[in-house]
Amino acid sequence: MVSRDIKKSFFQFKELHEEIPRLLLETAASESGFSSANEAEAILCSSTMAKGNNYAICTDSVLAYITTGFHTLNVIPLSCITGATLLSPKIHQLFICVTVGGAQNITLEIYAEKADTIAFFDFLREKTEKAQCAIYSAHMAHSSADEIKKFKDLLVMGAITEDEYTAKKKQLLES
């Protein structure tokens, strides 16, 4: 990639077909081995596009943080991100720090425009919240199904009546 200043460092959806995000996705796939690059929904990159700058890619299910200087790839499932904050180590810098599993903090050191960092941060938080809600919903659905099965077993054993079973099943399915 050629060094150049760009005005934009946050790209999403249709903008991912533009030259800079397309090059970053190709690099992520070829140099870092990021196999989900074609599923990207958003990218945050440096506002000075020089080879060696870090960038992040968000898909529907993962956050990939590529540190190009060391050719490392950190892929974090969105469902494992338990928090995100904005850090300002210097007056003109703004980084995103994600908390994984409540214990490990990973700082995305990407020298992007502040407004673009905030836009990516908001995008990431929305995606993370959706992933957490999906896990909660799946857990609740599983719990409701387990409860219905327990009441069915009680019905078969004769411990409750058909009316009691039907009422409890309806209550669990509506909650």
C-alpha cells in the first residue's frame, strides 16, 4: 500500500467496495490469514495509509484486529466482548479498548480520525449488544424448553393435570 493521507478512516457496508477498504480486506486475507474478510461489515483504519498501520474489521460475529507491523491477527467473537471503552492516551489520539470475557483488555491502537473512531466504536457496541442478546435469547429459549419438558414429565407421571400443563406451557411460551 502507498502512504497517503485520507479523509476517512471508517468504512461500512457499501463503502467496503471502495479502494482503501478493498485493499485492507485483501491484505487481511492474504497476509494475516483472516478467512472472514469477505463477511466484513465495517473497517477502521489509520487516516495515514502506510503499510504497517493497524486496522480492525468487524463482521456480524467477530472483531478482527490486525497489527500489520507484527503480522498478527486477533479474532475475537463478538459474543465474548463484555465491554468497550474509548481511551485518549494523548490529546489528539483516541483508541478503542475492548474487554474480553470480563478480564482481558485489548487496545485497538489505530491512528484514525476521532470521529471515525467513535463511529466504529458505536458500530462495534451495537454489534456486541446484538450478539449478547442472541446468547441471552438462546439461553432463555433453552430454559423455557427445559421447563416445558419438566412439566410434560410431571403430566406423564400424573403429578399435574392436563389443564395445569397447558396453562404452564402457555405461560412459558409467552414469556
